Amino acid sequence: MRRAHETSISWFAITMRTLVGDPDLATAAAALASHHRSGFIREQALADLGNRPGGAVLPELLIRLADWVDEVRDAADRLVTSRLDEITLSALIDNLEVIEVLHRRHRAARTQSLATIDRRLGTPEALALLVRELSAPAIRRRRSALRFILSRPPEA
């Protein structure tokens, strides 16, 4: 008897094999698969997204830090932690709203990568970028920036 996740896994493999010639489509397919209901598929999608260069996949990796499956959450934590050196401050600022939501999720709040992101957002360079975000056109972005600025510990 076949299980549902076996069928889904083969679907993912076939889709990725088909799209491998077009990196943009393959990245989009992996990003979409990272939201699949099966943890097996989400874990495979994260592994694929981890091999993709650039910060375009950062939101998908961050979202999985709050995954309800420990293995998926741990895989996302390892991937984000390993890529933090190459992720620019501006890429983190671009994902401020996601980071803010992660702080409200008890699963994500315990991850090593979120603590490291908070330290990076606490630097003077990040503060300058956060202040600049206060004039962003989107109200949610301005609110997130303001919350991060106000949550910083007072300077000695």
C-alpha cells in the first residue's frame, strides 16, 4: 500500500527534475514546496533552497524557523545560521516583518539563528538602516522598524 507522503515525495522529485533547467522556476517550485503540508516535502524543499544562491530564498528559510516539525525547524535553523555571514543587513531589514512575527512564535524564539539575527540587528550599522525604514511607504514596515528600534537595550 502506498502512503500519501511517498506519492508527494515522488511528485517533488519529478517537479524539481523537470525545472532544473530553469533556475528561477526551480527556486519558485522549491519555495512553494517549502509550504507543503508534508514535513518530508518541506524538509526536501529546504535542502534544495539551501543550495540556491542569494537572499531571495531568505523569507522561505525564515518562515520555516517556526515549523511545527522539529526536523524541518532544525534544518531551517542550520541553513539560516550557515548563511548568516553572506546575508546582508539590508536583506535582514527587508525581512523585518517576518522576523518580528518569528519572535511571537515560541518554536522560532528558541532557534540559534534568530538570536544571531537579533545581535546583527542590534549593531549601530543596523540602527542606521532601521531609522531609514521609518520613512518607508508601507506602514507595516515602518511599525516593524520602530518596534526593533524601541526594543534595543539602552546604550550605556
